[in-house]
Amino acid sequence: QVVLLLGKLPPQDSVSVPVTRMAMLGLVGTLTLCVLQAQSLHLRSDQRESPVCSLAQEARADVSLLSGQKLTPSGCSHPAQIAAGAQGVDHVSLIRTNVSDGSKLAVWVSSYPRSGSSTVLSLVSSSVEGEETQSQTSIFSLFEPCHDGDEYDPWKEEQGCASLLWGLSRCDFSGVKKLWGWADPHSSNHHMKFEAGVATDICQKADLVAFKTVDYGHHLEKWTWMLNTHPHMKIVDVVRDPRGIWASWKTTEPFATLLKEGGYYTLEGICQNFARNLDIQDVRIHHIVFERLMDNPWETTTRVFQFLGLPFGEKQKKWIESTFNAKECPEPKPWEIGFTDCHTKSASVSEKWREVLTQEEIANFNANPDCRRVVQAYGFSP
């Protein structure tokens, strides 16, 4: 639409009031701007037939954009959508101002169940010197968010794990009603019941945020968007010989039952994702091999700390000594059997799959191109 503003300036010698031609030009310019602004507001009102989004709806739209999806909040208009017409909007510019900018280091430990990921989360959690207290927390650690048993508000439920992890990395627990892993010993809960406000307070006081997942992030290329929207986020990808993971599932509940029932992961599927991740070259992603951690915990742990840019001191040395090839391990509680970090004979864990897998499973593994590639790339025994 075009708005044409017509006017005529009188000759200078005919102006009978103290108005100059320059003032008249200024008046015409002002009128033009007023018309254009009114037209702009009219156009925006056409786009904005629905009310402005609530914070919860904004969060849904934010995460959709950050993960590369189109901004389509239902029943309302996102403020940035109104301003930009919802076309060609840079998703990074839409992060809500009331959310942390990600100024603290966030570490995502990603892997499969029974891969040693809990031990690696403990490794990362030992990275900050000093003990945790309720008034001052050095690290905020969360065990397995995005797990069955979590409870969210409907909008958070609809967004799924992407929304939870994106918020968690910024100490934003909006829409979260319950976290299954909050009570786990690996979580920094200060023995307090979960509430979004409590979690936010503990997290915001921390110097470092760490969490681990076992059912999300297996294909890392699909999650680099999260790294791109957090200036201080890193991923520690835990890799274990797929045969070792499979053997552990076959001999540990509830995984043994899940395998028998079908519909769970497959041995070849594990190989496929590990092989895909070999093609990712990103300085923000570090692959840590479970077998190397068991065989040589000192060197492997030191490399993780170098990757994170954190100092390696006495606290970390004590953690290694109490976790790998320990003289003795604390008696586990009944529900902790098979799930503790402490190992008295660390290296012996690596080859247990030979006693568990059938000849058919081994043959299928050896015939799979992805499995063979993973074995060669990480130096697993044939």
C-alpha cells in the first residue's frame, strides 16, 4: 500500500505569520511519519488478531525456533513474531530476556543406559573444588532428566525433552512439576523435595551445571542446535563397546525384561549411532570411552578436565582412587546393586560380554558395517 501526502508551500513573501519554509517542511515530514506509523500499526493489528503469548507459550515458541522449527505458537502471538511479522526471524534473537543467558558452564553427559554414564557424571561433578552447602553450591548436577516418571505442565509435555534440557542448561525449570532423578544420589537436591523454585535457586548458585541422559541425544548431530544457542555448553559423549552395553542389559533389570518384550534398542542400532557420531567434528563435543576409563582412569579423566577447561587437583585424585580399582567399596543399598560408581576390579568389566552374548549375536555384530567401524575406530577387541 502507498500513502501519498500532498501539500503546497506558499511563497516566502506571502507568509503572514512567523512561519518559515523550513518549519513547513518539518511539519510535512512529521505528518508523513505519523501516517506511516499509523499504517504500520494497522498492518500489525491485522497480523495480531490473537492475544500476546503468555510466558509459557513464549517458551514453547522459543524452543521450537531454537531446534530449527518454524515459529507457530497456537492461540496467541509471540512478541518477536509481532515485531518481525513471523517471517525470516533469526531464532537466536527470540530467546526470552527473563531466562539466563547461559553464562555458566553447562555439561551434558550423553549416552546409553549401562554405558558408564553415571560414573562420568560423578567425574564431572568432582570438577569443582569445595563441598556443597545449602547456602553456596559449587555444582548443580541432575540425574537423568527426560525420564519416565517426570511430570510437566501440558505445554512442557508437548515440547518434550528439548524444552526441558534447554531450560535446564539455563537453570529454567518453568513447566516442570516433578523430576524422576531428583532424589538420586547423583543429583544436587540438598535433601529437599523438588519444586521448580528450589531447583532454580540451587542451580543459579552453582558455578557449573551438569546433567546426563540415556535415552536422548544418541545422534549428536540432531542436537548441535543446543550447543549453538548456549555460549558455554559442552557435551561429553560416553562410548562403550556396544557388546558390553548389550551384555549388561541382558543381565540387569529392568533392561533384561525390556529386551525380552521387544521394542527396545537393538545392538545394531547402538552401532549405528556411535558410527554416525564419528563423523561429527566439533570442539564442543568430547568422546570418552568407557573401557579406557576403566583401564586407565588417570589419563582419561585428565583429558576430560582439559576438554572442560577445569583444573585437576587433589579432590579429583581422591575421587579416582575411591572409584577405580578401589581397595573396598561401600556396601550398596538394595536398589543400588549394579548401579554404583565404585569398582574394585575396573578392567575386568570390559570383557564380560564374551560370557553373555550368544554366537548368533556375535556373528550379527561382526557382520554389521557400523559395528565393525566402531570397533576399529575405538580399538575395541575383535
